[in-house]
Amino acid sequence: IKSSKELKNLIKDYPDKINIIESINIQAQSFYDLNLLKINESLTHYNKLIELNLKKNNISDITPLISIDFPELKNLNLSMNRLSNQSIDDIHHLFKTCPKLEKLDLSTNAFTDYRLFEFSKEFKNLKNLYLGNNRFHSNNKNNKYEKYNFDLSNIEELGLSSGVFSKQSIELIKYFKFDNLKNLNLCSNNLTS
């Protein structure tokens, strides 16, 4: 499925076929109403969906997304939308509705709060996390990051490019727990004075 129109027609004409879809790619479609993905709340749909690409859709609220179970979803792309700190709790909830999620792309949104990094061991399958081109900053003038739980021990690839950190905030990385990190992308950050 490559457009919101195709998805609307499929849901309308063949609601029983939703169970067999493995990939939905709706990028740059102004698909901002995620309620469209809800078909019937009493039924479990999207049982075989592995990839959901909602890149560049002007999405600012993912609340409808977290009310749907995606038991096999491994790749979720929400990059280039308008997600902000108001979505952080919903993003953390995604790991309950998407227990097999391995790759999450939240780059090029409007996140500024480091709480987004507060993952825990329950997100054991997440291996690739992309948060580049968000403007994180500390509201804590003393930079006491110890209060955060930055357990990213399962992450193998972490994208933090394009202005995520400044010279002052880069020290946050020392509070990240990395056990399996293989690739850390910090390019295009202002890390020098």
C-alpha cells in the first residue's frame, strides 16, 4: 500500500484483508489522521504488518497509533513529521503495542526533551533508533543527567546527527548505557566552541 487513498479503499472494501498486509508505505501523503488505521477496535488487525512508513505526513499526534496492536511490526518510520514532547509518553507506549519493534525512526521532528531517551529493558527488541535533526536541550541548568534512565543497552545503531547535541549537551552521552552499540552517528552537531 503506497497511498492513503489505497489504504482507505482497502479498509472500506476488504476489511478482512487487513490481516495479511506486511508493509504499509504512506510517505509524503498528508496522512495526518492516524484514526484511519483503526478499523474496528474489537478486532485485532494488522497481525502480519512488519513495516509501517509514515514519513513526512505532518503527523503531530500518534495517540490513535498506540491504540492498535501491531504484534509483528519491526520497522516504524515516523520521521519528518511534527511530533513533539507531547508525544513522548505515546512513543514509550509503542513498545507495548509493538513488542517486536526493532527499528524506530523519529528523526526530523520537534523533540527537545531528553526524556525521549528514557528506554528500559522491556524494549528488548529495539536495535536501531534514529533521533537526528531534533533539538534536544537541557532545562536543567546544572546538567544533572543522573536522574534520567538512559538504558540503551540493546541499541546497535543510534542516529543522533544534525544538531541533536551542542558542546554543552554532549556530556549527556556518558550517562547512556550502551552494551551492544556498533554505530553511533553524531555528524553535523556543533561539538566545538
